[in-house]
Amino acid sequence: MTGRPKEPRRRHTTFLLREHTAPDQTELQLISNAINAALEYSPLKRAPRHHDDVYAYVARQIEERFWTDIYVDRPEIREILFTLDTGQLVLVTGECGTGKSTAIQAVVHELEPSGERSTRAPADSSRTNFIPCVFDANSFKEALRDEHTVSETIHRELYEDLLAKVKDRLDAPGSEPGAWLSFIYQHHSAFEIFRNTVENDGLSPHEPQEWRYLASQPDYHELIAAGLREFSQSPHADRLRTLLAFIGRRTPYEPLLVIDNVDHLGYDTALRCGEVLFAIMSSSRHRVRGAVAVRPETADAIQHQLDTAMAPARISMTQRPLDPDAYERPPIELTLRFLEKRLAVLREEETIAVMRDAIDREKAARLAESAALTPNGSVGVFLDSIMELLELMVYDIFRTDEQDAELKRDNWEFAHAVHSWHNGSLRECALSLTVFASDILQDKTHMYRLRELLQSMLDSRGERSLARRRKLRRVTRSLLYRHLLFWSAADGEPIRPPENVMVFASQEEATDPPIHFLRLRLLQYLAHRRHGRATVTNIRIDICKLGVEQGRVDEALRELAVKRFEDDAGLIRVDGLYEVGAGERLRDGAVVQLLDAGRFLVDTLYVTNEYLFWSALNTPAAAGAVRLPKEVTSELIQSDAFRTAVATRFLKGHLVEKFCDEHPCMRGFTAQWSPERSRKRLRLYEQLFGFTSGRWFLDRAANSFSGFIPSRDRSELWVESREAVDAVRRLARLLDRVMGSSAGA
């Protein structure tokens, strides 16, 4: 069949972590290699077997201990197992990277007789007869491009995989030999002539061994050969149906058919995969379990299409709050435990020893000396100092058991930022933290040099550990926000973040008074709705109260829904967007969902020093207000004071002017904008966007800067920044006065 892979396929899909050659083992890169190996491993991958580099060593350590020490048990696995027992098709849903494939592997691990089950979940003897078969759609992308071949491809692969596994079990000692062949002799239409001939010969075989005996007789060899040829040419759907009947009637086994990795396929193809599996289960008269891992929007469509008495059940892999009532606090415990367990491997003595052996001692000594670590640098001093820095900035920040309440909150916010920006994708969180650490080590942040980071750590070694970590907090937060902002920036654009995450870079709307930042307003609107959700119709009705045209609302929603990279879920999700052509009107009843990344952007990131600084650099209209030099050098970018001065100038000189356009009362009352009319507009903002006294954008930005700007530093740029923040606060108080004593928006 066209598109079928030409290379031999493995029954158990595994991928080498890399087409592995020993990675660059320079003194700093090897630590990045170790972090990469620890975080990127998944049970779908196979660690390099015959290499001694640091990457291969750490990958093997994670692989060997994955199910016993590394894997974080999830309650969803128990739910999947329980729901499979009901006979329903199980839809395992979640965005890319949320753990759907790992959940499938965990279920298979629990069910396969040879698997070492988790000690947290005792084996259920009733499940040991399951035969799991996983159809990995990634391996058949070409064959699945044509929706007419989807059904045939799935039936063929499930049939071949299931038949091989059944034969393996039937060939075990004590099993009945040839049971499968005797079954098709007796029941499949391809052997009808053989059966009629046997009957005409006056024979009446009933038992499987009797059919096998007759098939072995020379008189029937040609009929058997003809039947086998016809059977091999019959549709795979027919053969799979026969195989399922055989398993149900002649064996103690129960098939578990799973379709995984359909996220990268088109929506229609993913939907078709779910329909095919449901049809396989429904057409069998015998017990067949089934599951398919899909994105939420595909699950919605499958449930809608298959709304029957045994409609598919749905289990979400989205991380859940520990407290069901604490909806507003996104759950990050799984992310924390995922990172802690994997990064702990890097702290083990054996791993440290391997890294030390890989470092060129003379080069390490020179690096240690240049970083002022010691007059006589050594491999041990160099590596220990690097690991201490990374623990302070990356690893240890994820520990949430600190006694100091302020630092504990800071730790949680750091982990929350990584988790939210990647929409809870453990895969993206892991890759993101790998790149974050690597950029620090390789001086690729354009903000702080490794030597300076090490020196700042060394300068405070005489103080308490808690004090040292507080001193590094500002640096760590700045680096993290810059990293997240540039995470999906296009190659060749070192200072230009993705366009749709820059909410201050949008056109002015033709409204009276003008709206400047429509994408920002839409995010704020969704953040104020229950569960961050609203229909397109309701959004249009509410936003059009500000005078915005419906077409512009649709256009801005499309811009926000653009994925930042291939596997990204985006800032928002618009149901059915794939069905609407470019420029067409969005469906009225389509639901728009604010995702974690969008909420983090509008709740936290957009008022930070780093976000406003990079916004200033990428907003030509603000050039006069921010007074940038002709060349913004790396030395300037590395200055906290310079970045903060530019950010506060952008806030005071550019953004405040735009907000004054939206609220003319900020420039004073006029005949057109009386106190009453101004108050009415502010209350509309309260209704739409949830602003309250002290929670204006201006208030939030000022509070964010206050936590960043040193309060006692009297240098010129820091003083300028503090004065700008004070001016912004005064403007925010003016809005409160307009609202009156019951300040609301």
C-alpha cells in the first residue's frame, strides 16, 4: 500500500534518544548534555547502549530506574484501567506533552505479564490476560495522509501486531498448538470449499485437533493452500474481526487496542482514527478494550460523533489541583516532582564522577581561574561551583519546603511560570529548563555572563544560604522571563519575541475613544470569565460595547490562537478554528478557551521588567519615549539598571499615553468627557475586564517594578526608574478618584 514504511518495523516502538554520536564534551556543554539526558527521556525512547559520554550515561541511569524510581505515579492511570474494564472506548485527552503517551505506556506496563508493576499499584490478577497492542500513528504519517487509507492501515497494523502477540502466548509450553489455523479452517469463508469437501466425504470434525488433522492430509493440501491464499488477500478488517472472534472464543485473553500519537495528524485524520477504533470494538461480539490519545478538541468531536449507549469515556491528563476548590491556583505538583526526581540523578556521586572524568583538567583549571573561583583552579572546584550555581538558579528553586514564606512563594512562582508558559506540557517544561540551563552555561542570555553569576554567588558565600538565594532572585527571575519570552522566537531574530505574545504591538482600533491593545483586552476579558471560557458570540457582544467591529474581534482572536511552535497549544484555543477558512467569520457558538500560557501572560508576564523592556525594543513608535541609544549593545543589555530605565520610560512615556487615549479623563474632565461619562466607561472596564481599585494595569506594573528596583541604590538610572514608577502610581490613583469612594475598575 502506498505510504507503508519500507523498513522493517519493531513490534515495541522505541526510538534511540538520538542517532547517537557522543555530543560535544566541552567543559560547559557536558553539563548541558547531562541535564538534557535527564529531562528528555521518556519510555518511548531508548538510551544509547554503546557510548560512554555523559549524555549516554545519564540517559541509561534514567531508563534503568524509570518505572521504579523516576516515574511519577498519576491517579489518571487508575482511572484509565478502571474505565477500560467497563468496555467503553477511552479517550485519553490533553495538550501535546501532558503525558498521554507516557500514560499509555504506564497502562501497558501494568497489564503486560512480563512488566514489573509499580509497587504503588498491586497487580490485579484479572488483568494479566490482557494483550496490549499500540498503534503508533507517528510511524505511519505518510499512510495516514489519505483519509481513505486510514482504516486499512489501522486494521492491518493492529491485526499483524495482535496476531504476533497471540501466537507468542499460544506457543508457550502447555498451550494448544495450531489453535489459530484450526479456527480459520472451521469458521472463515476462505475455507468454505474445504469444509464442504470434508462434509461430502462424510466427515464431521468438531474439535480443533480434528480440523488440524484433516488439514494435514494430502487429499486436502490443495484446498488448504487455496484457502490460505484467499485468506491472505481478504481485507484486513475481515481478518482482524476473525482474529478477535478467535481470541474471544478459544483463548482466555482480552485485547487492548490503543491508538497513540495522533496529535501531529490533521484533525479529520485524528477524528477518523477514533471512529475506526470505535467501529472495531462495536463490531466484535467479544470483549475488546480500546483507548485513543487525542487533543481535547478531537475528543469533543469524537464524543459528538459517537453519541451512543456506550459513548466514549474521557479522561483528561491535564494536571489537577490538590484542592478541588482551589481552581485559581494552577496545579504544578506533578511538574515539580517530575523535575525533582530527574534532576536528583545529576546530584548523585556516580554521575558527578562521570562528569569530572569528562572534563579536560587544564581547560577546567583555566576556566575556574578566569571566573575568580580560586587562584589555582581545579576540575573539582570548577564543577562544584557550576553545579552550586545551577542548583541555586535552576534546580533548588523547585524545592517548596523552605521555612521562609517569601522565598517559598518565590519558588512556587518560578515553577508556576515554567509550567504555565508551556500549558502544563511536561515535555516542553523539561526541554525549556534544559535550554535555560544551557543558555546560562554558554553565555547565550545576552544579559548576564557566567563569570559574573559565579562571582555574585562567591561574593555572598559567607552569608546564610537563604540570603544568597535572595540576592540571586532578581537575576534568576530576569533570566527566566527573558527565556520564556524568547522560547519560540524565530531563528535569526535574537531580539524579537513571537509576534502574538507581544500584546503592546498592535494597531489602533477605529473607535471613539481609541482602543490600542485589542489582543491584550481580549486576554483580560477571558481571564475575567469563569474558567477562562466564553463563546465567540458573547465576546463579540461585550467587546463591541467599546466600539470595536466584529470583524476585528475575530481577527484578533485568530492572532491569539496562532501556535508559537509546532506542538504548542497556544495562548487561547478557538473551537472549530480549523474548519473556518482564512478571513472567514468565526462560528458564533464556538467556545474560546484561555489556556495557561495566555493566563500567565496577562496575569504576570506582561507587567514585568523584562517584558516591557523587550516590548520597548520592538516598538518603533516608542523610540522617542524610551530614548534608546543608536546601538543597544550586549553590555547595555547586561545592565539591570539600563533595562529597567528603558522599561519604565516605555511604561510612562508610551503606554500611559495610549491608556490616556482610552480614558480621556486621565488628561482632565471636559465637556465631552464629564465625570459621569468617565465613571461609566471605567465601570464598563470593571464589568468586562475585572479591574478593581489597586488592580489597574498601572498599579500592577508599578508593583512589579517595586519588587525589582533596589530601594537604596542612588545611581542615576535607578533613581530615574523609581521616579517614573511613582508618577505611574499617581496616575492610577487619579483613576480611583474618578470612580469615587467605591473605586471599582
